[in-house]
Amino acid sequence: MNYFITFALFSLLLALNSNPSLAYGRDYTDDTNAYQVTRYSRYVKNACSVTQYQQLCFRTLWPFAIVAKNNSSKWARASVAVTITDTKQILRLLLKTPVGNRERVALSDCRELFVDSLGNLYKSLAVLRKLEADVFQQQMSDLATWLSSALTDEDTCLDGFEETLIRSSTVRMIRRRASRCMQLCSNALALLNKLAYDGL
């Protein structure tokens, strides 16, 4: 009986030594995955290093790392696309949010500003999808104008609510969402400037 127990233990030790992944309860693919995550994280951090709101940039652009890598035009395009998504969400919120009489003017102005902002963001995304070396500088100039205008619109919306001196929960929610949109737009503009510097 002792012979069989000894033989079984010896066989187990041989199996563990021949396949270290069994001994440590993990697969070597974990190391590869960890390396890839670190590499993608480096891509995002490098892209977001030029932005003012770096944590927000990292959180929102991380999903694009596997495609964008070190490509400045792809990061700029991704940042505009993310800003469009958030802008559409706040527009839906503005359209369905009930407000009091004192808030109505500020809310109406805010809707118009975000509609204008969304238009400029869509124009920007369309150009970023078809950048051309021959007209690159003109495209960068147009993009800077449109994104700056979108940022101004969103900032003006926030100022409008600030001037009303209203502190309702509805206004606080709208201001919080509008502030996030403005920060995303600011990041997009910073990534555009990086693209303009790096070139195609």
C-alpha cells in the first residue's frame, strides 16, 4: 500500500515539474495578456498626456487602444466619436427633462447650443475619416474652428445655468452632464492639436 502511495506522489511531482503552469495554477497566456494590457495602457496614456482631463480621457478612450495604438489621427477620431455619443445623450436628456418656469429659458438656450455643438462635431468626424495629405493643413484649420465652436457652445450652456442662480436637482444633473461633455470636447481639441503637430 505504501508503495502505491509513494509511486502516486512521485508521479504527481513529475507532472508538476514538466508543466510549471500546473504547479502555479495558471497558464502562461496570462503573462501574454498582462503584457498586452500594459502595452495598450501605454498607448492610451501617451495619447491622453496632451489633454487637460487625463483620467476622463483614459477611461473613455481605453476601448480604442487596440486599434489606435500610436496613430494620432485615430485617437483624434475616437475622441470626437466619444464626444458625439455624450452630446447625443445630454440632448435626449434636455428634451425630456421637465423644468420650472425659471429654468425654461436656460434649458431652451442649452438645447440650441448643444444642437449646434453636435453639428460641428459631426462635421469634424466626417473630415477626420478622410484626411488627405494635400489639404491636411486646411483640414486641421477647419477642424480646429469646428471643435473650438463646439467647446464654446457647451461652455456657454453651463454659463447660462450659472447665471440663473437656480440650484435644483434637475439643474445640477444637467450641469454635471454638460460639464462632462465640455471636458470630452476639450480633450478632443487637444488630440486634434497633437495630430496637427504630428502630421499624417
